Amino acid sequence: MLYRNKERYKAWRIKYRLKNKNRIKETSRLYRIKNKERCLNNAKQWRLKNKQEVKKYNLKYRLKNKKILKEKRKIYILNNKDKIKQYLLNNKERHKNYYLNYSLQNKNKIRKKNQKYYLKNKERIKKYVLNNRYLKRASEAKRRASKLKATPKFANLNKIKEIYKNCPKGYHVDHIIPLQGKNVCGLHVEWNLQYLTASANISKYNKLII
């Protein structure tokens, strides 16, 4: 019989598959629809048993289809903004922990990537910083406040950014109640910010002036 000769049977199978490509494809599709749960479970079990193979395949696929995947991701983000926003809100802590762990485990990789990006986009970054100095000031103030644990959850970060953006030339954004006051410590919130001249802000330092 045909199957007793392995080489001959193998050649016949290849020939049959090439000849009936569309028919096999349709049969497989219908089978997957009819046995959806079974197929998903089998695929899951296979991936768990062959983690390294899956990893290699995914890496190879991503490298080969970098531009296509980038474009697909871009289209998906544009069409699902609300869905993504809601997902990120629902999984805030999970993402925070993931990126924190990733950053700790891949410090050198991230540093090299950032250096490479900076060297490639030096002029663009320089121009952006010059046109958006208020963002840098707001970011630095937020960082200082975070260190002091002075930014509460109810703080309106968009309003704070707006205050820094609209800061007149020659003025500083000052905390009315200082973050590191001698007798009292204030919060990094929108209603604790005011505009002061550079000299007035420096002379005020960490004092609360009533």
C-alpha cells in the first residue's frame, strides 16, 4: 500500500497539498470554527511546551514585518483611543509595576536606546525644548514635589502645566506655601501656585509670606 513506503507517501502528501491548497485551507477554517475552544486550548498548550520556539518565531516575524506592524499599531491606536484609555485606567498599577520591573532589568538597554535616539534627533529635541520650556519647568517641579510626596491624587496636573505655560517672561512659578517650609509644608497643587519675579522668588526662598 501507498503509506508503507514512507518516502513515496511523503512525496504524495506534498503533491496533494499543493494541488488542493484552497480546499485544505477552507476545510481547516471550517474545522477551527466548529472546534474553536479545542483549537485554542491545543494552541495554548503547544505555546506553553515550546516557549523558546514561540519566542524565536515572534522575534523573527517582528523583524521581518517591522513597518507593517508599526502601521497596523498606528491605525489601531487611532481607531480605539477611548478603549485604550479605559484599559490603561483599569490597569494602571499593573502597567506601572511592569514598566518599573522592565526598567530595573534593562537599564543598559534603555540607556543605549535613549542615547541613540538623542543623537539621531538632537536638533529636533533642542527645538522642542526651546519651544516648550514650560513643560520642562512643570516636569522639574513635579519631580521635586514627588520626592517630597507633595503631589496629591486630586491635583489637576493639566491646570498646573497651563500655569507654567502662561508664566510671564522674567517671572518664576512659586509655591505660596513652600514645599519645604520651616513651620508648614504646602502641596504641589494648582491653587498653591503664583507668579513672582525671579528676584522676589529667590529672596522668598522657603518662607511663607502672609
